[in-house]
Amino acid sequence: MEKEISRIKNLQRIRLILNCLQFFPPCRFFRDLVDDKKQGLVDDILDKVAKESGLYDKFRNRDLSSLKPIGNRVWMFWYTGLDSAPPIVRKCVSIVSKLPEVDLVVIDKTNLEEYFVFEGNIKQYFENGNISIQTFSDILRCQLLSRKGGFWLDATLFVTRQDFILTHRNLTFFTIHHLTNDMLLKKKWNEYFTEGRWSIYGIGAGAGNPLLSFVYEMYVEYFRLYQKDFDYFQTDYTIFYAYTNFEWVRIIIDSVAPSVSCSYFLGKNMMKPFDQKKWDQVISENEFQKLQWKIDGKVANKKNFYDHFIEL
């Protein structure tokens, strides 16, 4: 079974090479072939997990009439704790903490097991490094949202709307939905299969939401069969599997209105000279900006977007 994971990871390595040459038409052609091959292997693994565990039959039909509202709780996570977190992380958390009506819980390694219940082989594989911190973060958010409800916001997510909680707390499901349908952009980001319809770095659900329950239970069953995660985007692939196979998942996801036109602008341009007009445009058009934490310092003693963000 581990050979299946190795094949997926090898295809991913090939794809990363092709990404660097994406503007050459032959490379785009071969990249699409690699994508299709990888998607097929991923579907086979997920289908095996879902059907052998009984999760496919368990979740195939779900009644959506009794979904609960998301509420005011926001979950954020930085494993080593905020005291040692980069400035961008501390600022993002600080901004969320000041949102009206927010009930913020920041999880780190010291309080993790107050909120998260380790099941199956997850603790063993996380501690020995077979489950990456990124994949564990996905597992954590899926269990928290499915059992306790609320919003999950990545610790590098800049929330630009003060009324975020007030606007969205009565929804039963929320995710950052990208306005654009630019397929080339999505392929560039190696997440084209989502078509911008969901973003796991900003997602919310009421307690008991079946989509988050399915994804979490798929992780538990997956790690009963396999010892390693197969891809950085494993959660997205699992949601896509559910979206493809279950009509009720399509209803939940397709009901979410777009909330961003470009969520990565500031993350990609933090060190560029600050432009007030561009900043105002980005903030007005997007509820969120996904930032990168590996940034510090000034460039040529000129104020840049990073400086402006930290000074907010």
C-alpha cells in the first residue's frame, strides 16, 4: 500500500519541476497529464478508504435540514505558542482577537489535548513525523469543527472585515470562496481541482456538520491503512472526493458566496513598497488575505506592505 503513496509523491515532484516551466506549452501539456494521473491514484486511495471502512455508505445520504449555525467561536493554531511565533502570526491573531463578538481560542502544544482527542494511529504517526504538522493541523480543524463548531482561521490569515463574526455567525457553513474562475491561476497554485470553491485555511461549520465529520473520519480510517500522508493538499482531495460523490456536499459548498477576488496579493507582495491605493483596493475587495510568516525586516529603508500591516 505504501507504493501507492510513493507513486503520488513522485508525480508531485515531477509536477513541481513542470511548474517552473509552466509557460512553455509542452510543459503545460505534460503537467495536465501528471495531474490526471495523480488524481486517479488519489481517487483510488480515497475510494478504498471510504468503502472498506463503511464511511461511503454512512455519509452517502445526509439530511441538511437540521444543520446548526456556526456561532462566535474562532479556532487558531500555532503549535509552538504565540510567544515564539513570527510577528505576522502574532498580528493576525491580534486582529482576530479584536473582532466584535468573537470567542477566540488559540491552541498550541501546551493546551492541545484540552480540545483535541487523539484517535486511531494519529498520535503515534504525528509524534514520529509520519504526519506532518500541516496535515495534523488539517486533522485538528476537522475534528474541532465537526464536534464543537465554529470558524477555523489559519494563524497567517489576515481578516480585513471588522464585522466578520457578526456577518457569518448565523450561517451553517462557511469557507473562503474565490471569485475568480481563472484555471491557469489555479493550476499555478496546484489546487485547480477545487476551482476556488473552498479554502481550508478559512472554514467554518456548526457542530455536527457532516462534511467536516466525513473528512475527519476519513483521516482516522486512512491512517489505519497507511502510515504517511500522501499530499500537502490531502484535505482538499478528500473534500473533492466528497464533493464528487455526495450531492449534499455539493449543496453545502455551492451555497457559499464568493468572499475574495485574490486572497494571496499581500502574501506575495509584502516586501514591495507600500501603495495606499493598492492597499485600499485589496482590502475593499477581499474579506481575507493569506499571508506568509517567513518574512521580516525592511527593504532599502522604504516602508513596504509588511511594515504597514504590522503597524495596524
